[in-house]
Amino acid sequence: MALLKFVSSLKRFVFILIVLIVLTLVSVYLFDQLIAEPIGLTLLLHQAGRILIVVAFGSIVIVVIRRSKHLLSKHVGVHAATIFQFFMILTTGIVMIFTFLHILQVSPSNLLIGGGIVTIVFGLVISTFVGNILAGTLVLMIHPFKVGDTIMVNNIPCKVEEITSLVTKVKNDFGGRIAIPNTAIMQGSVIVTSFSGHDVDVVSRLPYAKGDRIYTTYLNQEGVVTELTPFHTRILLDSGKEVTFLNTSVLTGNVAVARIHDKHKK
């Protein structure tokens, strides 16, 4: 059933793309016949008009591709949908570049003659962009975290909110949102650590559980454990403040946390 839904969604997506491509060609033809030739536009204005049409429809295609991610994610998962989105946007960009070259009447022979210069300029312009896209793909394929997971970013607990072709967006416990370049993750400049949801060894060694009432020497207050993961504990203090401890800091004694037993409970 899931496969049939995916195929159906993919067919609709391809149909929309074909319609947009046809509309682009028709728009360029109408521009040539109804505007450029009757008015007698100069070559420069003629080319600029055609390029604007291609850019407009190309942008619409990219928006459609981005919107399709949510639909495809339901059938193939976020990772596969994001990788598919990366390559579709990259393909659209390449097609637009070659369309621009055709409009500007740049022949293949001229490209070959000036290939060295074009390669250098083109490489300088897109090297960082393509590098980030490839890094984003590798992050999705190699790192075992996904949107919604809680991870450690340089030893700071964060929750993954979005993974794009250029950055991984996370939210920390202070409410701050951070966009981490995927190249930084791949190069090790930013260390991201994820934990298996089944890793309960650390949790079992803690002297409290989720929902327990505790006392902590941090601020010398009592509170309730609202979240407990394999690597951090979140506590809502009676004062209304919410604090987060690394479980390792509790186990090593850097932060003292003790469970309060209710004497009225049997």
C-alpha cells in the first residue's frame, strides 16, 4: 500500500514538472512572437526577457520540489525524501544553466575553447555550494540521527528540527535555534553525538526516574523530573525554572540529585 501511494505521488509530481516545462516553452514562444518581434527588441533585451521567463518557471519548479518533500517523507522516510530533493534541485539548476547558455547563443565549440577559464570560474563559484550539498547527503546517509531526535552538539543537548542540503537546524535547551553547516559536521569542527533510544544502561544507574520528585544541590531547590534520556535529565523546579543536567555530571557527583520519597505513599 505504501509503495502504491509513493508511486502515485511520484507520478503526480512528474506530471506537474512536465506541465511546468511545457508552460516555460510556451511562454518563451509567446514572448518571441507577441512581444519581442512586434516591438523589435534588441538582442540584449530579447535574451534578458527569455532568461527572466526561465528563472521564473525554474523557481516555481524548485518550490514544487521543496513542497514535495513532506509528501514523499510519508512513504519513503525523511532521509530518502531529502536526498531525492537535493538531486532534483541540483538537476533543475544544471538544466537552467544550460538553458541560459543556449539563450546566450554560447555554442559547444566556444565552451570547449574557453573550457579552462570556464572551469576555473565555475569551480570557484559553486565549489562551496556543491560541497555543502554533498556534505548534506553524507550527513543523511552516515549519521544515525533524524528530525525529532535529541542529540549532543559539542556536549550541549539539542533537538534536531530540520536537515537541509546546506545546514542541520537544531534547538537547544535555552530555546535558541542553531543552523550548523553540514560541512562543519563532516569535517569534525562541530561534534554531533547521537544515542540509541534503546540505550537504558545510563538511565538505570540514576537514582530517579521520570515523574519522580527530587532535590538538587543546584540552586538548592526541589522539582519534578520531566524528561529523562540516555544522556540528559530535565527538571522543572518549584520556582518555575527548568534546568537540564548531563547524566554523566550526576553520576560523577558534579551535580547532586536525590529522589524525595513520599512518606504518605504505601
